[in-house]
Amino acid sequence: MLKGPALLVNSLHCPYNRCMAIYLDNASTSFPKAPGLGHVVGQFIDTNSRSLSRGLSSMADDNEQAIFSLRQKLCRLFDWNSIDQVCFTGSITESLAMVIGGLLGPGDHVIISSLEHNAVMRNLCERHIQYSMIPCDEQGYCLWPMAQDLVKRNTKAIIINACSNVFGTCQDLVKAHELARRNNLLFIVDSAQAAVHQDISMTRLGIDILCFTGHKSLLGPTGTGGFIINDAKARLDIVKAGGTGSLSFSLEMPDFLPDRYEPGTQNTAGLIGLSYSLNYVLANLEEIRSLEMERTEQLLEGLASIKGVRVIGPQDAQNRGPVISIDVPAKDNADIAYDLMSLYSVETRVGLHCSPMAHKALGTFPKGTLRLSPSSFTTKEEIDSALLAISKLV
């Protein structure tokens, strides 16, 4: 049985009195969140809104301890041993912008997968950074034997989206690490869709920088994210500067972590919430993964039986996340998505999902796809209802 935090005892079913809608858009943001999260964040705002490193009070000290604990939990989740190297931002997009902007510039070259999100692509393009894409097969998996030929004299890093936010394709991070190590490249991972679903060990995989978000599979509030950086191998130029509450006499950013990369007043309420949600995730990690796998298998099997529906990407639940993209060749996917919501109260997402390069790689550009993304809270009955609705519309 899933173990809830101390505030609420959770069962296998969603703990909330949710509306009648069937929510299948967890790849955008998770819902429901960790049981009791709203109460915890609200209580913090009502009773303890003290900034970190900005005042003298017992409550401010309590907040410092809570954020320290959050860094510990993230190190536990991603198997890292340096708590001070966990740096917080407002989102994984901001994390990737700081990492790419702080490491790379015009004249530099990176290797990426063919399924990267615009959080990577736009930062590369806006900064005029050269890139080469690793070719992929029809399911989106990188063709690693072809990757070595992409390395150039000015190649500085390999950036890999661990799990596609469009097709759910999970890349082989061992192969990515081997390429990085063989060519002395920095290894950067976008874990937005992969965290929790995959067992990502920074230590075992030799990841130099891992970017994460709090509001998807970590079941935390929006406006939370960050990166974990191996400071011995990667040093970022300052992209954002400001007050940190430390070394205030200096007009330069502190040289020590995490202060160097955490200017300004943080989203303390969001981070307190994320710390709370990680209690739930870490206590239920294996069961969360098992339930997500079950719902993904159920969706894939059901979709395969509906004539006129085409699953894009991996056709089974192995080596993929709980993100499924479909195309209905005979119809407009947007019409299907609208009817699913308006007629059957099934919430999905339709379009390019901020990843045009992924769609170009798998031949779904510019039409895009209809995306279904369950969570461990999604019930078997909800999947059955969603499949029935899709079959009726198709």
C-alpha cells in the first residue's frame, strides 16, 4: 500500500475529492499532487513566510533546515553525495538556460538527441551554439553507433533528454556516458520526464549536470526546479546575479555553492512543498513505478485494439515512460482532444508539445500528436473509460 506523509494516510486511490474529469496530462504537470501538499504550502504561507538567509528568527532557521533536508532528498533520489551542489531555480527550463548559457557560447558544439525539448533547442539557437543530432530509429531511440562520428574538435558536451516528453522514449544513458567519457565531454541530462520513472544515478552514470523539475513526477508545486552539478568538472559562468544573503560586502557572486547559482529570494513556499512531496515519493518509489507501468501497459494494449489509431514511438511499456502519443490519420487530433474533454471529460494535450524536433524526427510534424500521460493515481477504470471514449470518437 502506498505510504502517505504523516499528515494524510493515502490508499491506492487518489486521496482527493476530484472532479469528474479523467486527468491524462501528467507530462505537463502532475495532478493530483502528493497528498496534503496544499495544506502544507498554505500553512507555510499563513504562519511562516520567512526568507532564507535573510533574517534572524527560529522560523527562518527552521526553513533553512527544511531546504537543507530537500537537498539531501534530491541527492538520495539521484544518487549524489554533495548536498551543496544541489542548486534551485524556478523551473527546469531556467536550469537548462543557466547551464547552457553558463557553459557554452558561439563557436562551441554539442551533441544532442533527436528528441530534445525547446528548453534545450531554443537556448542553443539563441546563443548560436552549434549542435549535431544523434539519428534515431522509428521509435525515437538514439542510434549510438553513429554518435561517435558527430564529435568535433570544438565539441564540449552531450545533452540528452532522458525520457521524451512527446513519445515516452527513454534513452540509454549508459551509452551516452560512454560517449562522453571516451571523448572527454561534459554529460548533461534533462530529467524532466524521467525522474522517478527511471532509476537515474548520477554517480553510476557519470552525469556531470542533471537538471530537474519539481512539478511533474516529483508531485510538487509549479515554480520549482534546479540542477545538480559536479563542481569538480563543470563550472558555470554567471548568467544570473543578485543578492544571496552571503558575502554581501562583495559586488561579485560568491564562489561557493549553492550560493553562486542561487541569486535572489527563492520560492521558499514551493521548495517547502517540494520537500514534503519528496517524502511521499521516496516512501512509495517502487509502487509508484509499478502502477505507472501498469497503466501505461493498459493504455498501449487498449490503443492497439482501436482501428484508426496509431501509437507513435515505443509500442510496448519497456524502456519508456508513461507518456504516449497517438495520431488519428483520418481526423484532426485537435478535434479528438476537444471532444474527449467536452463530451467525456478526459483531459489530454494535443499539438507539438514544445518539441518540434522530436516530431520532425518521427514524422509527425507539423500535425503533432494527441498525448496521454497517466500517473500512479490514475485508476484502471479511468483508463478503461478513456479508451472507450477514444474508440467512440475514432
